[in-house]
Amino acid sequence: MKKQKTILITGASSGIGKAVAELYAAAEVTLFLTGRNGQRLEDVASLCRQKGATVQTAALNVTDRTAIEGKILSWDNQNPIDIVIANAGVSGGTSMDAKQTEAQLREIIATNIDGTFNTVNPLIPRMQARKSGHIVLMSSMAGFRGMPNSPAYSTSKVAVRAYGDAIRPLLKPDGITVTTVFPGFVRTPLTDVNTFPMPFLMNVDKAADIIKRGLDAKKAFIAFPWQMHISCWMLSVMPRCLGDWLLSKAPKKG
């Protein structure tokens, strides 16, 4: 008999989180979905239930540590969570040619870093006790190097990358898999507001399929599209003076 799979996804009301939730939705799956927009979240839940999944939702902000931890642990008490996908994230308001406010920086850091910790960390001791589990961290191509057109966003995604690199070998002896995902530009509400060129822009359904196949294979590292991955990796390893010069010539956010 196939084991029931329980999956927690934050930021599931739109974009990559929504698409991944729909891909996982099936009769043998329980989905715990969070997002800030309750109506959109329920719309996603309805689509997943139509595919046979058992779904529970909570309209929460991942920056609210008390609320998100309480809900996650309550869900884990009901059905031990097999996979946690810390997908919630924000971007924007951080261009070189527009003044970055302190409030914008703090919001991005709070959501992308603290929100990731608030989602993942409560489950680590429980997964260690169960000797099983899969932690999925959502970084970005901006996680390979600090980018001058998005300093706060890339800082947050570099931090997520480092956290994944740190806990992956730490938790491996406990039977826990850690996967870090590095998407390039994906057509979602997050990127719809961008007015600058987005090379190799990918459809969200294709991105979700790549992510799910990588998670099913328990890969440590999922980066796409490959052209963007190579470009960002080269920027991260080339001499800083050369990387700085190249990035100074890159298109800026409008």
C-alpha cells in the first residue's frame, strides 16, 4: 500500500507555490497550504481537492513567527509532514536607479530569511526524531552573487543558499534531505511587475515540473534554466572587479 504523503507549502496562493501544489495534488496526498491571500488560497485548495488531495489552508504571513509556528506544529500533530517547501518570498523596491527604503529592505529580509526560518526550523527536531523528512528552500539565481539591481533580494537569497548548504550535511545523518531551489525568471505575479529584460523567462508550469521532478529525485540542488545557471555561476567565480564591471553595465530595474 502506497504511503500517504503530507506536504506543507508556503506562498501557495499564486506563482510557483500554486503550481507545485497542483502538481502534487492526488488522492494519496495531504496538502497544508499557507499564503497571505485567503481567497486565492481557497481557490488553489479547491483545484487540488478536485484532483483528490486532502487540503487544509491557513491565511498567514510567514513573518508572524508565533502564528506560523503554531499552525505548522498543529498540522504536524495531525499528519506528520514529509516535505516542507519554504516557498513564500517577496521582491521589488530595490533597484539601483530608485531609492531603496529601509522599510522595503526590512520587509524583504523578514519574509525571505526570517519567513524561511519560521517555516522550516520548527519541523527540524520532529523530522530528526522521525529519522525522515525533506526540507525545500527557495533561493534564486540571485543567490549566487549579490546583484546591484536587487541588493536586498539577492542578500536574502544568498542567505537561504548558505542555510541550505549548512544544514544539508548537518541533517543527512538524521535521514533528512535538504534541497535548495534556484529558479531564474519565471512568469509569476512576482515578475509581472518587472519592466526590465528577463532573459530565458520560463512558464510557471514548466518551472513547477522541473522542481517536482528534482524533489522526487531528492536532488540537493535544482537550478534552471541551465543557461541562466551557467551565467550566474560564472559571475560568482570570476574576479570581483570583472564581475562588478559586467554588472554595472547590466539593465537596471525600471
